[in-house]
Amino acid sequence: VEGVIGTELFGYVEESFHPVMRACFDRVRRTRDPDGYEVEYESPTRGRIVFESRVAPVVNDGELVGFTISAADVTARKAAERAIVESEARFRQLTEAIDDVFWLTDWRTRRVVYVSPSYERVWGVPCQQLYDDARSWSRMVHPEDLKRVTRAFDTKAERGAYDIEYRIVRPDGEERWIHDKAYPILGASGEVARVAGRGG
């Protein structure tokens, strides 16, 4: 630590990173708002490494007097995100060719990130309705089944134990039976990142 204090920051950073770092410092200097940047490089021992840094202004009596900088190795997180994207692409390719309804939900935000086109045929409403409001499907569940279905989804979907049959009432008044199942997709640290489902 003693050899670092008082020395030039950029002397400790690979030269190819300097432009993105300087751009970030300039943004923070101009806006006085925290900002960040991401850099990656090839390590001879670990392969591709990704670092994420946050830069925050230090202000004294209204004047910018310095910056605080934090950095974190986000290689594992980035790899997990890429794996999810790749699995979702394969998921889409599969579901486009099957008549059943497939859906994919971001479990943290509870937003629908994908629903197959067959949703429109089975449920009788545009897929966009589900993207705009992830709970819109529940308004079409038969009133006699609604409480049972929503409780089961909220408590069982992330455990892969959601396997249920229920009725829906389409906008045209037609009643249909739906058999719905859900499967958790885990992130790098074992948490539920996505919940995928199949119904029809």
C-alpha cells in the first residue's frame, strides 16, 4: 500500500483501459454524479477477466476535490449472464416450433421476458399484454380457480413444484382448460434467476 499512495493512478492500469477511464472521470467531473465503467482483458492464468468500476465525486464546499473508486471482479456474473442469454435463445428456437405456450419470467423483477406466439392463439389476447403487465394472465383465470392458481404460482413456481390445471375465460367468452408447469433456472450462485413455464 505504501508504494501506491501518492502515485499516478493510470500507471497501475493497462494503457488500453485509459480512454474509457478518462471518459468516466470526465462525466463525473461534469455532472457530479457517480458513474462507472467496465473493462476486460486476457489473463495468462485465468483467461478472460471482467472488472466493473464505480467512480464517485468527492465534493468539499461545493468544489470537486477528488474521486472515490471501487472495482470488482464480475467475471463469474458476466459468464452467468451470457449463459442465460444463450439458453434463452435456444429456448426461443424450441418454443417457436411447438404449439404449447412457453413463457419465461425474470424472477427478481417478476417481469415476463418471453412468451411464445401460441399464447395469442390459446389465450386470445396479444403477447404484448403479458409483456406490459406480467399479471394480466391472472385476470383471465376462471373466478372459481383464481385464488388457488395465484397462490400456487407465488409459492411453488420458483421451486419447480408448480404443476396445475385451471380454467381460463377468453375475451370471446370461450372457456378453456390450461395445464401449466414451471421450472426454475438458476444463476451462477445458485439463486433462481428465471422461471420458465409451459402450458396449453
